[in-house]
Amino acid sequence: MAGEFKSKGMAVNALWPKTSTATSAVKSLLGGNELMRRSRKPSIVGDAAYRVFTKQASKLTGQF
């Protein structure tokens, strides 16, 4: 999709953390307190999204 929309000035990227993120779902469904201790803070996803959304589309596209 990044290649398809590049000529229109639209970027296509995705966020997918390599490690678990400390959320209620992780705590209740996946690993309890132990996994929560080893997980990244949810703000890391927000920080990454901010970086992606504030970059010029021509400078950052096709990243996952």
C-alpha cells in the first residue's frame, strides 16, 4: 500500500511492538503481574505514533 499511495503524498506505516505492552488485557489474559513487570509502558506506543504522524509523508512510509 505504501507504494500504491506514495504518488498521492500519503504514507502507509504500521505500529507493532516487538515486546508486550503493559495493558489490562496482558495482565488479565496473558501473564498476570509477572508479564506486566516485564512489559513496556503503553506510552511507548503513543510516542511511536506521534513520531510517525509528525513526519512528512514523503520521509516515512512503508515502515512496520
